[in-house]
Amino acid sequence: MMLFRIGLAMWVIVAAVPSIASAASFRVAAPQAPLEAVVQAGTTLSLEVRYRDNTLVRAGPIGLDIDGGTRAEALPPVSGEQRRSVDEVIRPAVPEKRALIPDRYNELRLDFGESLSAVFRVYDDGVAYRFETRYDGEVTIDSEHATLRFGDQDKAWIALATCRKEPELDCFHTSFEENYTEVALRDVLPGRQAFLPLLVRTQSGAYVGVTESDLWDYPGLWLRGVQGAPTLRAEFARYPLQERVFGGEFKQNMVIRRADYIARTAGDRSFLWRVFMVAPDAAALVGNDLVYRLARPLALEDVSWIHPGKSTEEWITSRVLHGVDFVSGPNTDTYRYYIDFAAEYGLEYMMFDAGWSDNDDNTKLNPAIDVPGLIAYARSKGVRVLLWNEANALERNLDEALDRYAAWGASGIMMDFMDRDDQKTLQLYERVAKAAAQRRLVVNLHGAFKPTGMQRAYPNLLTREGVLGHEFNMWSDRVTPDHALTVPFVRMLAGPLDWEGGSMQNGTQKTFRAVGEQPMNQGTRTQQMAQYVIYESPLQYLAGTPSDYRTAPEFTRILAGIPTTWDETRPIEGAVGDYLVLARRSGDTWYVAAMTDWTARSFEVPLSFLEQGRYAATIVADGLNADRYAGDVRIERQAVGANDSLTLKLAPGGGYVARLVRIGSAQDAAPSSPAQTSP
């Protein structure tokens, strides 16, 4: 046995062992938690995730079918075993949950002959596995096997894809925007397929989040039910052979013929991680950043130009303004107004959504909008500009378009309407991330699958959609508080999400209506603010109209001042789809935020996480009449310390935000003032 150290990582390598002809069992325990992986290796390979002596999930057979190479159901004998323990710290270029990420795990690596290895990692909060191959040139991956077996009484929160109506298209075409179905796993029908992440509550009471990390040049994992069994089987979008453009106002390149394999890729590579996050309760999952830890490290030498922050967003409100002396719409005057608003309230960005150019040809500018002139005007005000792009159009002239945007002085792009996660789409994401980084442009991906840690390598990928968010309020009643309180426990497991909230038109369960150009949200205005603390995204949008924000300047300044990156995250209490309370720290300032479904709730939150000393608390709470008028907000101030508690009272669909600034810092406020109620 040989020992050596790199940084804080202790490597323990076991000399190659003679081939193990029969099935053998290998165990890997977490560094501290009662979590372990049990691996069975013979002609097939399987994994059992055990927590507190309970089996949470059995995965097997697992493995790759490689054309001309190894097959998942006929593995060669184990020819080598290596183990290592790692204890390091990751310092993310753009912090999401925390600025310092402990990276502690125990790892097992099994070799199967000369060309295949399986790697298993066990953390205190999860288990992951992946495969590595050592072939010359390219290989063709015919398929990948992964059958997940849960307990008979286990239930899941799962996103079941809605197939498109075009008969030429399969169900792997989706915008990845669905409500989550709460269902017993044995009742997930074989005819429905689900995209990741998904969340399982086991009979033992533990929670398991299932997703993937370090996904490059390979399709994303989908899961399909097995009739009458608590079992999900892997499916993948096969490689595209023929594509066609579909759509009207917004066009998409879709696959009408696929190959009989899922990927052709480098033969000497590491594949993605299959991830099982484990927690004793739902709230603990909200602090899990295992996807980021498993992702490949930073690929950029200079990240000083990457700026998280907030932006305006005008598409959801159709650029409708009021109280102005010009006709609002897609024109230069309207965008100048948005820029002035962003500058006044300290927003870092301003968005040009669809309409600044021909959607399908980014070289054809809208003659009513002086795009280069407006970008120069925004820069003079200290505001950066983001430009929306249809993916189908951007892919045709990617380098030319990004060169032009950079020359204008733009700071980033949104790419939209990909609606796929096959290998070609993954290649497009990587190409866009690299090309944008070369020109110092940040990126927001819409019509996108869930994050898989790509932003660790390319932190200019500030956020992505992959969630049924606020925009659906324009035409549906699907964005309920129940849905909004499922998102942090399921979709957010994968990474940042672009929700585009901040509505100032607020509806109760009784008064909500889907209204196109003036969309309201379901729930209180305070819940809208709480989402900016609870939902993680280094780039966030104020998607209401500036005219409405200006009617509540104090509320808007507090909202605009909420950080978009965090040094520390502390989940406090939560139940999937029902409520969530958490605390986050940015520098010396803490935020406590809470959201509830249509049930009014109260919470008592001890402030023992604060450093000693006094803090100026600015509290934004539901007003006394928020149960009937959802825009009723109460703002008050008081002084608090580590020995105090906050009493949170939330209306139905309500929220709560407390900003706690250490007294004596530059940000502190008066320790107390009369309560104020918004108009």
C-alpha cells in the first residue's frame, strides 16, 4: 500500500488485486454520517445506498454498453481496487449556497480489465458513481443501464414530461417546465417519462434526491416507471441524425430521426456522476450542493469580469408602463426608462428580451430600438445589458453574433428554446459557454434542462431556467404556492434557477386571475420578496413593471438590495410543498426568509446563528389584511441579537424577510422605526 498527500487529500491506493472471478462485495462509508455504499461486482455491477441501517435505493445493474467493448451485463472480473479519502475546500468563483465548500468523501475505484473502471464516492450527504473508459479514439455508447429500486411505501415528487403534439417528435422534446407530481413510486406509469431531478421520501423518513453532475458531451438521464413496482428505469435521448425547424414566432431545431446509440464520444474519458443526495429531513436538502462538488473544476483563468446581480425583465409584462409621457412598448424610450430604473435602484443589469431583433435573425434589428445606442447609454449609467437570443438563430452565427454583441458593449446573453438534452445539445451548451467566456459575456439558459455543475467550470453560466416559473402566471393557474414551495426541495437540488418573479400584482387564492400583459402571482407580495432569498440564482430578475415598483420605493429598494450570491446557507425548517424557513449570510449581513402555501403559519426562529453584538433588523412581513389583499406589506425595524428570536407570521400564500445588519457596519439602519404599510 502507498500513501501520499495532495493538499488536504489523503490517497490510499491498494495494489492491483488478482481478478475476482465470482461476485464480490465492497463497502464505502461516509466520513462521519451513518451513510454507506455497498457495491456488488461480478458479471454485473450494482449499488445499494444505506442510511442509518436502512436501504434507501438499490441501483442495478448499472453500466455502459460500448460498441465493440464492455457490456453492462457481461463485465470482466474485477482486476483492481483503489481507495482514497479526500478532505479539501472548494472556493467557488461565483458562490451559490456558500463561499467555502468542504469537499470530504471516501472513494472506491474498481477496475474491470484494462478499459473500464467504476468510481463510487460517499459523502456525509450523498452517494455518487460514474464510469471511466480507456479506449483509443472514439467509442460509441449504445446504451447505459440504471434501474433504481425503492421501497414499497416510498413516494416521489417527480416531473413527468408532456409530449409535444407534433407526431414527428418524441417525448424527449420539452422545455423542462412542469409541475411536480407527488406520487407513490409504484404508481409511476411506464407510459410516462420523467426528467431530473426527482425527490423520494422513503418509508424510513429519510429523503433522497436523484440527479446527475459533470454532464458533458453525453445525453441527460430520464426515468420511466415499471408497472406495479417502486422502480424507475433509465432512458436517454438517442443521438440526433436528422433535425427540422418547428415553430412560429419562436423556432426550434427538433429531432425527427435518431440513431440506435446515445453518444459517440472520446474513448479515454470520465463520464458523468449519477447522484443520490441523502438527508434526514426535507429542509436539510436545501443546503446540499453535491452537484457543484462533483463537477469539473474552474476552466477559466480570469473570472474578475463575471458579475452576479439583478436585472430588469420586460417580456413578461409586455413592456407596459404607466404614468409616463411616451407610448410604452418595444421602442427606445421604453428601454431608456428601464435603464434609468435599473440605475436608480442599483440593479446591475438590464434585459433586452425577445423583440429587439428578428427572433430568427439576430442581424436584423428592430428599427424602433436603438440597441447599440441604448447599450452605450446603459454603460454610462453603470448598468450592464443582456440580449435575448433564440438558440436556433444563435447557433447559425454564434461567433459572429457574440463578436457583434461584445463590440456594442453588451455584457451577456440569454439563449432560449433549446428544449432538448441529447448529446448534440450538450455540445451546444459547452460551445456557447466557451465562446461567451472568450468575449467576457455571461449567459442565462432558457428552454434548458436542469443544471449539472457546468457553471463550476464556466461560472459565466450564471443561471438557467428548467423550471415552471412566474411567466406561467400570464396564461395559467399552475404556479401555485404549493408549486413554489416544491421547487426549492426538488428543482433547486440541481443548482441555480431563473424564476423571474418579483410581481407587484398579487392575488389571493380567491382573487388570482391569469392576465396576459399584467400578470399577477398567486400569493402575497412579501412571498415574492422571500423568493429572492430562498431561490438560488447568481442572476435574478425583477420581472414586474418599473411603474409598479416606483409606487412602493422602500419595498423595491429592499428587494433590489438582496444579494444573489451567498457566503453561508442554513435551512431551518421545511416540508415539501408546504413551507420553508431558512437563513443566508452575505458578508456580515444575514437574511431570514420564509414562504408558506395557502395555509397561514407562524414560526419562532432563534437567532443563535448570529455573532455576538447587536443587529439592525429590517423586517418585511405580510400586512394584517394580506389574506384578502395580497399586496398588503408591513415594513418595520428593530434591534436584535443572538439571544433573541424572530416571530414570523405568514398569511395564506405568504412570506417573510428579515435583513439583519450588524450595527456599526456601513449598511446598518436605525434600530427601530414605526411600521409602514405599502400602498
